[in-house]
Amino acid sequence: MPRQALLLITALVLALHWFVLGGMPLGGTDEGSSERLAFHTRMVTPPQPESEPQVTPTPKPSSAPAPKPNPKPRPKPIVPPPATVAPQEPAPEPKPVETAPAPEESVPTDASEQVAQAPAAPAIAASTPAEPASAASAPASPPAATASAPSNPDDELSAGVDIRPPGAAGAKPSTEPPPIHLPASTTLKYAVHGEVKKMAYNVNGQLSWRNDGTSYEARQEVSAFLLGTRSQTSTGKITANGLAPARFGDIGRREVAAHFDFDNKIVTFSANTNRNAISAGAQDRVSVLIQLGAMLAAAPDRYPPGTQISFTTVGPRNADRWTFTVGETETIDLPAGPMRAVRLQKLPRHDRDLRADLWLGTDKQYLPVRLRLTQSNGDFAELALK
């Protein structure tokens, strides 16, 4: 390109740039016109940090205030002394009344207990069952009647032999000592059967009676194979009124005994510290069978059916009042053969007492030829002469 043309183009370009730049204000905007912002910067002040909560210090527990002193008691009013009275002699302290313990329960705890009890006198002591009365089975044959309970046990136990004729319920019983005819020494053997807790059994029993005219020994014994032997023994004196026991012993798993003291009119027991009042005529659970027979043997016409005979009867742990009602004389079948016998019945005095049916053989010196014991739960034991 020629030099002259290049200079011309350069001059034109410079002129054009000057024209464009010359028309713009130096401040970038006209005066009075609104200012247009292309970018605006604002300073934002950050918020101040939150102040931490001030923890109020827990004040120390103040010590409890001292208790106020108890006010001084008011002075008691002065009471004038009472008039002088002559001192009276103190009344003597009454002697403590010995209460008869509750009648022993005679419910056996196992078959050996029931077997051992079979030929013994009614209500021989046995262990009291652990089950409540409601758990016991109902009796198979409940007694037809129940003898009335004593109103004062001590008065009854200290009574002698009472004989009440038939039809004299409200009359005062006779306490005159009855005539006695004791049997000669002998030994009777029995076949024993029974049931305990629905389990039947058959064992052997024996009654040994020794009479030397001044003293006696009566021993009842039951023996069973693999179950052992249990015995009850009564020893004492023979008096004009019959038997006067001195000691009654019951040997089972261990021996317990009752000791008679007719001079002081008490009976004591080895099983515990209790004692009971007694009087002349008291018997134990073996001698009572012999004494009953001796009374009927001496005067059978004196005891018609319906006559009631009451004794204080002592067991190994307590004493109770027993009443026997005389029944008819009848012929019964026994392993030893048919035999005439007078039936006597001991009624229970409360719901759990024992019932006893006793037959005294008129041709066997009025000794027991049959005896049936029935427990309140239906268990029973029966012996029969063989």
C-alpha cells in the first residue's frame, strides 16, 4: 500500500476516535440524571454472639433451727391428802384354774397308726392331721346323735362315776359307788380289720388281764407284719370300788404316759406340762373297759337299756368325760362263734370326736368280745374275739 494512503487512513481513524471520546462526559454520567448502579456493595454487621446463661450457684442449706425448749410443766394443783383409813388385809390371790385342753383328735396319719389303734380303747391318741377340716373326707356313717359338750370341763373332770337311769334326762345322776365284780386273770385274742384312707387291712390283737386281788395290769396290743406292734398298758390298785389306775402308758413310735395322783386329785402327762383335775372313779382308756364290765357283771339288772354311765377317762395327753349308753343284750356272730353280749355305745361330743360301739360278753366275764371304732372322716377299726 502507498505511504500516502496509509497516512490518510490513520488520520481518519484518529479523527473518529476523538469524535467519539469528545462527546462523553468526563464523570461518566450527565449532571442531574439518575445514577444507575451496576454493582452495589453493602457491609452487613454480623450479630453479636449469644451470651452464655449464667448459672446461679445453689445456696448452701442453712442449718436447721435449734428446737424450741419444751415449756416447763405447769405445777400440779395441790390436792389435800385423803382421810386416813385403816389398812385392809389384801384378799388372797385365787388359785389359777387349770383348764382342760381340747379333746385330742384321733385321726391317724398312716396305716400303721390306724392298725395300732384298732383294739385299743375309744379315741386313742393319734397325730392331728395337717389338712384343714374341709379337706377331710366325709364320714361314711355319721353318728345318729352327738353328746352335749360340757359347760365347765373342770367341774366335769373332777366328778366321779355318774349313773343315770333311762328316762331321767333332767334328774340328778347317782354318784353312789356301784358294786363291782372283777374278772379273773385271762388273755383274749382278736381278729382286727378296718379301713384307713380307703385302704383295708387285717391284723391281730390281744387283751391281757392280770388280777392278783390287790393290784392289776391290763395290756392291749396290736401287731401287724412289717408294721410292728403298738400297745397300751394300765397298771394300778384294786379297791372296793374297782380299779384305781396309777399309770397309763401308750407305746407306739415312742412312749407317752399319764400319772394318776388321787390324793391330790390330779393327773399329769409326760408329753407336756398340762395337768387335769380328777376324782375317785377316774379311769384310763384301757381300764375303763374292764371297769364297765365289772359293774355290769356285779348287778346286770341295775343297768337296763337306756342307762347312761359317765367316767372321767384319761388318755396319754389329756382327760375327757366319756358317757356310755347301755343297749340291748343280743347274740352276735364272732370268729369264736355266736355269743350273747350287752351292747354299749359312746357318742361323740363334737364333730371330730370318735364314736365307739362296745359289746361285753355275758359268758366271758363281761370282757370286750367286740369293739368298733369309727373316726369322724369314715376310717374305722373293728376287733372281734377269735
